[in-house]
Amino acid sequence: MCLPKDLKGVTIQRIVTLVGNILCLNFGIMFGITPAHMKLYMEEETPLNHVASLADVACISGCLFASAAVGAIICGLLSQRIGPRAMLLLSGLLQISSWFCIHFGYDILHIYSSRVFGGLAAGATFIVLPIFIAEISEEQNISSLIATIEQWRTVGIMIGFILGQYLQYEYVGLVAACISCAFTMMFPFSQESPYYYMRQGDITGLEKSLRWFRGVRRMSDRNRPEFLRELNGFKSNMEINTIADKNIPLNYLLRMTLYTVLLVVGVQLSGVYVIFTWSEQILSNNVFINLSTDVSVVILSVTQFVGTTITVWLAPLLTRKLLLFSAALICAGASLGLALCICIEVREELKWASSGLLLVHIFFANMGLYPLISLIPTEMVHTQLRFCLTSLSWALSWLMIFILVQYYEYFLTLIGLHGYFIIFGVSCTCVAAFALFLLPETRGKTSEELQQIMGYENSANVSQINISQSEHIRQEQF
């Protein structure tokens, strides 16, 4: 990007994060339009060449989440070779393809293709973007910048619901494609992460990238003490090759795998995606107040946006362990209480109770659960394992959502709607227990301290890069 020379590094990091979050915005729009378009495809005025059945439209969301699982595995591992910036650019191209399929498509197979492309992009984005942001940012900004990922996702879902309900079908794909094109035109001007160049042993690329992200534009700025300390830290790590040993302790590997899978899968099973996907059926089944489904989903989408926005404001101040535990516990209570209300079929005058419980569940899931599944792994997981473990965890979580969404009607007849909310409540309870008994507090701890807590005690494998006047703002592992 051609940025003014006087911009500070923090401002540049925020601009790059903002542009990267267009991918999250676009995924939210894709997901948000789905319920309204599923309903449209089954009507006589369908834009397709034939009326779709309930099984056909169920596969639309199923394709989105199944392809996200595939994208999480493939793109997450591929980004280690080509770099996170290149992977994000590829995700942008996939999103453009998905919107073209919607705009020009006339058969249900074209709609499936759009969700496959969109799902592949989502699978890559939610793994690569948090790591990219963590690698380009200074430590005091990492938590608030990563939290914006979920904020922009919820904004996209809110916009998607509005576009799907009120904008003519032919224009939805065009509007969203223009947003994707904006990302594709702006993001190439960003630099690749300095850590990617370090792992590749490219000193020239590393120095250029570091200067760009730290706002060092003039020759005189290159002698700033804090910049020189950080640059020398990178170079010394390249020269002495302080890359983590390939033989990572087995107990550490198993523990980190368990922790990341429990965190990501547990949070995803809180049920937010299932509730929104089948909002037409769930919200009309004695779960929400006597409003139309269209108005109800907008209220829920605004609620989740408010929750994520609060987290963005408070992320640098909140302890991860306490936030995750309290949010998961509240979500568990709300979900199980809602299951009870559905099971006993509360009277009309008590319908406000089930409505309030649903709002509480959505609010705290997006305030305390979803932002942390992007933040905690970047703080806790060893750099050598970060792409692998997050890819595995997100793939499993997308797969679980695919099963719950794709076979919603089958499970509904088997366990009922209250059974779904029991699943959500039990999952949140497991996340609360994990946060209370297993998860270490990551806020304010260095990488070396966290690795020792998690059982990886070889401190020689943790590189220390001093980049601030306090002589130690950031530690990263290589």
C-alpha cells in the first residue's frame, strides 16, 4: 500500500488488519444470506431453473462447512510454504469465484459451487489471518487486533441477513463481489510477515517487511533504538539458527493437540452457526418472542455484534482464563435453560424467558468464546506447531458443524430441538471446565514461560526479540 511517510507502525498494522478483515466480512455475508436464500430457492419464484427441495437447500450450508473443513487442512498447511499473505490473497480470489457462481448461476449445482469456494476461503482465513496479524503486530496491539476478526464476521452476518431479506437477489452477488475485489486490489500492496522471511532465511525481505510494518520510512528512522533492537534480534536468530528442535517432546505435542482441539471444537459446538442456519425453523418453534423470523435474526445478529465489539474494546485488559470460563459457564446455563423451556413448552406469558436465554447465549458466545479461539492459540501454541494444530482443530470443528447442520432434520426427529440445545449446553460446560482446570493464563506471559508451563522446557528453543524501550515487549518461538 502506498501509505504516507508519517504513519506510525501501529496505524499501518491496523490498516492491514482492516483490509484482511474484509475476508471475514465476506464470509459473514455469505453465511448471512443463506437462510433467506434457502427459503427463496424452495418457493415458486425461485431464481433457479427448478424449485429446490428441503434436502437440496440443506446441502447448501452443508457444502459451506464441509469445504471449510477441507480448506482448513489444505490451506493451513500450504500457508507454511507460500506464506500467510499469499494464502490470504488466494482466499480472496476464491471468494470472488463464489460470488460469481451465485450471480451467474441458475442451477442448484452452481449454488453448491459457490459455497464450496466460499468454504475453502473461510477455512483458510480463520486459520491464517490470526497468525498473520500476530506476526505483524507489536505485542500491546495483538489482542485487540485479533479480536476484530470476529467483530467483522458478525458485521458480515448482520449485513448478510439484511441483504438476503431486502435486496433483490440479482444484486446480492454483485455487491459482495465488489467487496471481495476491494480486498484483492488493496491487500497485495501489503508486505509479507517478517517472521515468514525469517523462517525462509531471507534477510533482505525480513528487513524490508519489518521497516514497513514498524513505520520506518525515512533513512533517519532506521537508527531508532527500538527498531534496531528488534531487527538485530531477528538477525541473531537467523545466524545462530535458533529454530525449535524437530523432535518436540511427545507429551507436549499431545497436550497442545488436546488443548487446541478442546478449545476450538468446544466453542464451535456452542451452536451459533446452527441457530442462524436453521433460524427459520428454530425461531418459529416457541424459542423467540412473537416477532417475524426476519426481525428476530436481525436482533440476534446485532446482539452478537455488540458482544464482539465489547471484546475488541476490552481485549488488552481481560484475562483469557476468566473470560473464557465465565462466558462458557453463562452460555451453558442459558442453553440448558432454553432446552428446559422448549421441553416443558412454557406458556405464552413466559415466552420472554426463552427469548432472553437465547439472547444471553448469543451475546456471551460472541463476547467471550469466539474471539478467544483465534487469540489463545497464537499466544499458547509453539510456532512450529501453530499452523498444524490450528488446521486440525478448525477442520474438526467445521466437520462437527457440518454434521449438525446437514442432518438437522434427522437429529430433530431423533432428539428434538431441546436435544440440540442440550448439546450446545454440554459443549459450553466442557469449555468452562477446560478453562478452569486445564488452560493456563496466557495474558502477560512470555512465550518461554508458557512453553515451560505446557511441558516444553528447553528454553534454548524460544527466541527472545527485544523491541521496546522496556527491552522486552515480545517473545516469539521459532
